[in-house]
Amino acid sequence: MTTSPLANPSATRALLETYGLATKHRLGQNFLIDNHVIERICALASLSSDQLVLEVGPGIGTLTLALLQDAGHVTSIEMDPELEAVLSAHAALNANFSFIMGDALKVAPEQIAEASGGEPSILVANLPYNVAATIILSFFQTMPSLNAAVVMVQKEVADRIAAQPGTKAFGAYTAKLGLYGRVTGRFEVPPRCFMPAPHVDSAVVRIDRRTSGDEVFDLIAWAEGEGCTRDDVARVTEAAFAQRRKTIRNSMSSSGFEKQKLDKAFGACDIAPTTRAEALSTSDFIRLAAALAQQG
């Protein structure tokens, strides 16, 4: 059972006082103070001693100290310069911990690999909520070594990540993330588990990268053989959702796609032009993008 010595109110307050720190709302700082949540995150991550873990937004290191007990190495990326002293203290006491100060969306994968002693295989993090969705998709896109992500996000973001076609939460982001991974676990985290308590509910989700044998992965491989990349699929998806209250034909034509080519592609994919984007799955968008790519 993996726990953290900082996952309680008194220890968190003491550390903040020691370093003269205060939470910063603009950076999405809400410190986790519930060890039961830490245990569930670690159980969902199911780390082994040979794994290299990437963490974004470690804060004062509450989750970090738990991860270090199970992982071979943890590399954290922190944006707040005032937390550097805290993370330096953790690094001095833990040989398998390193950190990078900077914006996670601007740190190069090569820098992360150098700090980690190799390419990380899993992202485990209590993400800053204002950029959580962007970080998850960006890291799956730019770091092919990441086989999975176990991340705490705002509940609404978790709903979008896990949404099914035909539901209000399903959108362009869901379909684009679906090109890379699928949700394999989730649990909710109430505000009382943080200090200060946020005004939103939270959730932890596990996303596993798609591999050979998965329908979407195999469809992408086929589409690439037809000259259609993931970027092409993403552009088609964004165009379909650009005006989601309109039919997919009208939304995509408003985004610059030729109606004649659209109609031919819809016919090839057996998609009604009067369909709205949220009714289609990630697989449907791959087929549609491939059909458009085949027309040149």
C-alpha cells in the first residue's frame, strides 16, 4: 500500500510554512491531502521498479513521494519557480528523482529523456486543471514511449475524455485523443480531498495507448497506407465539430472542404451528410479522412 507523508493537512501546512509558500490559483494549485486517493492513483498506475515515470505539476511533491516508492525513476516538470527549493530537497533525499523547471508544453521530449535516463513509459500526475486536456493530448502525440497516463483532472474534462459518441460530452477533443488511447479506468475525487478545496469535482482516469489488434490502431495503420495521417484525421474532426449544431456536411463545407468531395466521401463511408458530428466515432472520422485523402 503506497502512501505519501505529505498527504494530510498538517504535513502540507507545515511544509508550506517552512518554505513560506502559498497556493496560487492562477497555476491551478490545490494540494492533495488524502492518502486514500494517493493509494488509488498508485494502484491504477500499477508501477514497477523498472519504470520511468513522468509527472507534470508536482507542486510540493505529495504524489511524487508516493510514486518514488514504486517506480524506477520519476521526472517531474514544475512551472512555479517558488517550488524549486522544495523539489531540490526531495531530489537530495531521493536518488531516483529529478525535476525540470519550466512549462510542460514547452519542454522538449529530448530534455525529458535526458533527465529521466531514458524515455518515460507512463505519465502519472495531478495535472494543473487549466491546461490538463492540452497536456494529455500533446504528450501522447509527441512522446510515443508513453504507453499510458494516469491523471487527475477536472470532472468535466474526464467526462470529455471518456465520452461515447452520441453524448453531449463527446467532441473533437474526445475523437482526437481517441486516435492515441482509450480509457481503461476511472474514479471520482471530491473537493474535500484538497487544500484549499477547489470549487469543482475531480476525477482520475487511466488512458492506455492503443496498440496492434485494437480496431482504431489498425484503422489508422490502414489509413496511413492510403496516404492519410493522424493530422489529417484531426483536421477532418475539427472541421466536423466546428459548427456542431449543423450537419456534418454544412460544418465541414464551412471549414473549406468541397461539397462534391464530401458527398463522395460520405457515400464511400456510408455516412449520411445530415449526420451531426457527435454521432460519429473516432473510427468513423478515420474512414472519412481516408476517403477524402484518396480523392487528392
